[in-house]
Amino acid sequence: MVEKKQKDLALGAVILTAFSFLSKFLGMWFRLYLTSRIGSEGIGLYQVIMSVYTLFATFATAGFSVCVSRLAAERMEGNAMTGDSRNALFRCLSLSLIIAVFSMVILLFASEYIAASILADERAGVPISILAISMVFIGPCACLKGYFLAEGKAWKNATAMIFEQLVKISVSVFLFSRVLTDATDPGSLCLGIVWGTTVGEAASFFYCLFIFLFSRRQASVKKHGATNYRSIIRLIIPLAFGSYVTTLLHTGESVLIPRCFELFGGDRAESLAAFGVIRGMTIPLLFFPFSFVSSFVSLLIPRVTKYRADGNEATLKKVVEKTLSATWVFSIAVSSIFFVFAKEIAVLFYHSEECVSSLRLLALINPMMYVETVSGGLLNGIGEQNFTLRCNLYNSVLRITAIATLIPRLGVWGYLMILIVSNAFTFMLCYARILKKTRARVRLFRSVIFPTAVSLGVGWLVYFSAHSLGDLLSCIIGSCLVLIPSILYLGKDDFPFKRKRIDNGT
């Protein structure tokens, strides 16, 4: 039975990783298309608009995906869903729909005020009002996706993710090529993106609903009793409050940064362009390979929750150790590629060297960002969401204070310094906490020092020997030669779903 569960988990991780990578690839292609179509100023304006959208989307979802996933996982009988798990889903759906409608109404009526008074850019008003429509879809869709995670049906969320991306990209490209062909103003061009986003969210919801309705099996008997709204609210409140506060602070960052760039010296267009280069071009590139890791973690959260609930501390410890070790090795290899081939990657993706300096500098802390994100997910899985909330609050306050202080004096370099310090700060807090709570041990030399030396050594060797082959070919060869030793290294001992070592703990 244990062996079958590990096989199912590994298969689900592979499926979700493949589809997640495809989705990220489509997203990166679309971002390249947008960069060439609307420019760095348009990307900056789009990022500011999406920060408002993310804030209200957080209100609409309110942590329901994690809530449904945890409640359903706790009420499973083996791998079978029970009547209680369905009951928890339906109650969460009703609550999420109420909150989503409330979020939509507020955003519709406040869109013009937000654009003019908060964002100081009236061009954002109409795009924000269009995005408000998507609120009623993303809340219930988050509940369904959380239920699919608890089921262990990776293909459901994976195909929904791809379907949403395809619809979003198709609608946006159609509008750019047929309706907005002569548009040059970034505000008008953003309409094509937000309509694609809204239609994509609606398509994702109806797709998930269709799968749920037509793939349901007879629920087994109830064993916990009906899930009441009080228990859901007790679980939702810390998740939702944390998401609300941190997203509100992140939105405040996105609004404040362009204004601080203006204080440093520059008009609105230049400030949005500087913001777009870092937030809209550099960071998405750095997190593009994270799809390989995030899929595993999303599947691990219900499993980790169950290990903790069952008191299976030995297995929990080994899974956490292997997950963190694998994340270290993989992220170091990826970051080495970005550091060594920063110029070639920037030219290859954006046909520009605008983001080379920021890409190379942030690649130094990219492993910390990967490990911190994974550690936060694992902490939420073992019930440490209050701690992750405090970490996010501390970090956001630190960032906002630093943004208001450093960017007006140092400009882009001040913002990059803030990103380095703040990410290192949250990494240390979350990483120390997960090791303490699970008593996991990650060997520093084996998981960090040795992979760093190998990855950088191979990367620079390839850079100097194959650089004459051209940007594209040298990047491909270099990436393969850096990643292959890391993959072999992971397969040897640190892959988090290898059955033998985990089974011994059970």
C-alpha cells in the first residue's frame, strides 16, 4: 500500500511538472510577445494593474484552495473521498462565492478611483474594471483545484492550467492582431491582456466544474460528521488574513516603486519601464524553472499534512530532508546558468540587454528564493501558517520602508539591494523553522557547497569553450551540461519521491 501511494505521488508529480512546465513555457512565450508588442513601459503599467488585480483576487480566493485541500485530505479513507470531503468542498464553495461577488462589486465601483488616486495613472481604470469580472470565477475555481489536489488527481489541475493559458493567450493575441492593430498607447494595449485574463479565468472555472461533475465517483460513508462553517472559518481566517495583509503590502510596493523611481529622476514612462524590466522581465525569467519544483510541493502539501496528522514523524522528516536537498541542488544549477549566461539568455528571450545586470545579480540569491518558497509551502502543510504570516509581514514592512528610503536615492540599484536583503531575510526565517519543526537535517557540503562548485565550474568552462558557437547554441549546450550532473546527483540520493528510503521510515 505504501509503495502504491509513493508510485501514485511520483506519477502525479511527473504529470503536474510536465504540464506546469508547458504552462510556464506558454507564459514565457506570451511575455516575450507582450514585450515586443507593448514595450517595457507597457509591461510596467501591466504589472501595476495586475498588482491591484492580485490584491482583489486574493480577497476572492481567501486561502480556500489550501483549506479545501487540507480538509479533504484529513477526511479521506485511503485514497477514496468521503461524503465529508464533498461536504467540506460545497461549504467552502458557497463561502468563496459570497466573498468573490463582494470583491467584484467593490472593484467595479472603485476602479476609476484606484486608477486616478492610488495608481496615479488613469489609463488603468478600464482594465481594472474588466478584471473585476473574473472575481466570480477564481474563488470557486480555487476550491475545486484544492479538492483535486486532495484527491491526488494531478492531471485535473494540470490540464485546467494549460487550458486557461491557451484561452488567455488566444484571446489576447486575437485582440492585438484584429482589434488593437493600430493602438500604441500602453493603456489601450493593456485591454487586450486583461480581456484575455478574464476570459481565461472563466474558461478555467467551467473546465474544472465540468471535470468535477462528470468524473465523480460514489462517495464512501461519512466518518467525521458534517463539516460546519465554524470549522472552515477557523481554518480560513489565518490563511485568509495572512494572504490579505501580505498581498495588500505587496500591492503597496508595486504602487510605491514607480513613484520612488520618479523621485530618483525620471518621468512616468521611464519609471514604469525600470519597474517593468525588473518585475516584469527579470523575475519571471528567474522563476520560470521553478515549475519543476512547485508541482512537487503542491502535491506534497496534502501528504505532509496527513503524515503530521497521523503522527508519522519519521516519514515526514525524510520527505522534508529530500525535498529541501533536491531544491538546493536544482536551484543552484539553474542559478548558475542564469549567472554565467545572463547576457545570452536576455538577448535570446527579449532581444535586448536591458535586464542583464539585474538577472546576473538576482541569480546570486535565486537558490534562497526557491528554497524559501518551498519551505513556506511545507510549513503551511504542517500547520505553521501563522509563522509564515509573521514572516511575510516582517518582510513586507522591511521592504516598504527600504523602498521609500533607498530607491529615491539609488534608483534601480537600490531596488535590487532591497530584493537581495529581503529575500535572504525570509529565507533564513522559513528555512530555520522547517528544520526545527520537522527535525530535518540538510548536509551543507553535499547539498549546497559541492553542487555550487560543480555548476559554476561547468558553466564557466562551457561559456569560454563554446561561446563562439553563438548565443542560442552556447546557452543550450551550457544549460544541458550544467543540469545533467545535477539531475544525476539528484537521482543518486536526493530525489524526494524515491520509494526505498521513504518506505523504511514507514
